[in-house]
Amino acid sequence: MDSEDNHPAKLDDGWPVGHPARHGFDSALLQEMRRRVVEGKLDNVHAIIVARDGVLVYEQYAAGQDQNGIEAAQHTTFDATTKHNGNSMAKSVTSLLVGIALERGWIKALNTPVLDYFPEYADLATPERSAITLHHLLTMSDGLDWSELKPPFDSLGKMRGANDAYRYVLERPIKAPPGRTFNYNSGATELIGAVLRRVSGKSIDTLERDELFGPLGINDVEWHRRLPDGQPQASGALRARPRDWAKLGQLVLNRGLWNNRQIVPSAWIAESIKPHNNGPGLFLYGYHWWLGRSFCRGSIIEWFGAMGWAGQRLMIVPDLGIVMLVHAWLPNNMSLPESILLNEFVLPAAMAS
């Protein structure tokens, strides 16, 4: 909805809706954010959703250039039914599945060596490589030589083109002892996806449907990229509706609970959003979740989130009960969702009183 007088539309999707002022927001600040998007001052923001206290209070969609370089027609906008790439937000969803697999007993422990799940790669075993565990994969501290966020930026593309993506990841040279340093590695998530498939007997799209999306009432998703073996990319190929992405954030804020059903173990959520590693810059890193902080009205506000390339953000502010979802196409200004939308509008609006 783009009318300043209306709260989000009531749809048959499991979300209660309400007016932001009734949930402690300064509506004027939110409407200023709305106007800036409409006027093109926050260009290529496709969707913004804000929920508080489990209630959807703000929703906005806009036309723009999508990730595939196709410019939306001037009379067309993204809307509540438009599926959007989450890119690496999918990594955080994969982490939720690990918690479910641990509860089911499919995975026994995070300190299990990764190569134990891939006996066909026994020829790759060395003392250093055999020391890599699931914990290292989840915290991006596997120590493999991987260039995804640094020159030559080619590891991800080479993995996608490899005949055997999992062997390609595991045969990378060891650059640092496992557990020592953070190095962003989508290949680590693909190994986790392969482990989940082997222990559950289900592909990751089926596993997510059965264990996460079905219980959440999410029934319109797709995977826009697959590995050469036909498996969906666990690290970043999920497309879903904005409100459904926001449901995943509410699930995490509720410590795995949705409609009085425990979908993901509460203890796993708590462990996932704890700092386990230093991330890039000022970020900390949990189990495929990013941990950040903002300064607002004299207070430091901690938040955590699922983050995807080009401005995809699912951000959760536990102390304020807020879930914020942003979809955009911002390959050259990826920090806009948190630096402007969160820090200049949503947090000040939520802390106005």
C-alpha cells in the first residue's frame, strides 16, 4: 500500500496488520521514508516491510530495475505477490535447517568433520582439511582459499561452473587453520546444503518446504539457480514474496515459534545469533547470521540479520520487537538499507517517545 492514510492490506497470509502509531512508531518519520522512495530519492528500493509486536505495520512497493537488469515499466510496480531474489539471505535460511536437523538427530554434532559426510572425497583428506567441521562452515572460518568478496572474485563463479561443486570447494588449498579467520565463502553453505540432503534424504528445496515454509504458510517460492548436479543453490538462489521473507524474520524474533508451534528449536536460534566470529568491518558473525549495531537517540541498538547482495536485508531488532525487510537493486550502495532506512527512519520512528 502506498497511501499515507492506510496501514498494510489485510491478506490471507497469516500476518495481522495494524497502524504504526498504535505500535509505538512516529508515523511522520515513516511517511517521510515513503515519500523519499516515491520521489526517487531512495532509488531502486523495491519493497520495505516493517513489523512490530508480530504485527505488520508498514508496507511499500515501488517500480525499479530488478536484479536481472530488466527495468520495470513505468506503470508497473513490485507488489505483495512479486517474488524477489533474496540472494545470500538464503544462507540464513539454510542455518535454520541445521537447527532442525540437530533436533531430529540427523546431524549429531557441529564438531563433526565435514569430510565424514563425503566419503567419496577420501583422497582429499589431509590433517588440515580433515579438521574442518560444520561449525567452521557455519561461521565462515573453514580456512579454505576462497576469493568471493576479494580479488580475483572468481571462486563463486568457478564453483557454479564445476562439474562437481562440492569437490571444487573441498579441494581448495588450506590458507589458514580452521577456526582462525573469517572469509566469506558461499561454497561453505553449499557443503552444508549437501550435508542436509544426505542426512535427511531430501533436497534442500523439499526440506525447506516440509520443515519451514509449510508450517509458516509460505507456498509461493522458487529457486532461480541450480548447481550442475541439479540441486538448488543453498547459498543464494531463493525467491520468495516480501511478506514471506518477513515471516522468517518474525520466526527468528520469536525464537523459532510461529502460531504457537515450535518450528525451529529455541536453543538453536539463540546460538545462531550469538557472535561466533568477526565479520568484515564492524560486523560480527553467528551461524550464517550477521550481527550489527546502530546508534539512535542516545542508545546503542543491537540487531541481527540475513543479508544478500545488492541490498537484500532481513533485519531483526530484538529489544524493540521489530522485523524489517528490504528488497532493492543496489549493487553499488549495498549499505543503504541499514545506513539510511534503518538508522534514519525506522529506529528513530520506533524510539520517538
